[in-house]
Amino acid sequence: MLRLAKLTDYATVILSFMAKSQTQIHAALEISRATGIALPTVSKILKLLLKAEVLSSIRGAKGGYALVQPPEKITVASVIAALEGPIALTECSTQEGSCGQVSGCQIGNNWRIVNQTIQQALESVTLADMLLPVKAPQEITVPVASLYRLNR
């Protein structure tokens, strides 16, 4: 099963709170109280998002954290990458020849295509989209052959 780490999930909660709040600057304690996420965890996530340049920080008594871009420009892919590193389903998804089985593997290129498709899907969803009311999911069937044609 593919699953995001709990910190990544919490990061989307934190960023969603920041995006929908009228205040531009948010203190870690304020975020912790509003989201119910423990302060040490909030602080750790804020530092990771700051390092990835998703957030900026302002020091001082009225300091805190702010989104670097509007919610419409922050993608789910950028949040995942900030917390977990590059999106890669398999070892060979991002770097050709990085797997010990490369000489006998017949499917590495297909994993790269699948990885690119997932990357594109995550890049198409923004923080602003995450704030929209929940809609019933639509089932999407994508034949593997069509993915190959799209990425050529």
C-alpha cells in the first residue's frame, strides 16, 4: 500500500489552516491549538516547510510563519516533497540505473511512466483545492498503454 507519512498529512492540515485564516502570520502555538497537533510536531513540520521554502518566517514578538505563495500556487506535490523527498514509487522511478536489477529488468521504464503520471496528478492539486468542499470521488480508469503514448 502506498501511504504518506503522518507528518505529511499533518503538514497539509497545518497549511490548510494557514491558507484559510485571515491572518498572514501564524505562531506555532496558535497553529497547534487550532489544529490539535502537538506543538513539538507543529514546530518540526514548520521547520521542514521553511527549509523547503513553502513557508517564510518572521522573528520577534509578533513573528511567526507565513505562506510564501498563495494557496493556488502551492501544490500537494511540493508539500509531499518537502516532508518526504522526491516522489518515487520505486528505486528506478527517478534515476535510471539506480537499481541493482537494472540489467535484467524489463519494466523500469514503465515504472517511470507511472511515477510521472502520479507526479503530474499531485502537481495538479493545490492547497486551495484542498480547501474546497468534498465531492464524491470519480472513478478514473487509465489503460497503461495510453500512459506510454502520453509520455513519448
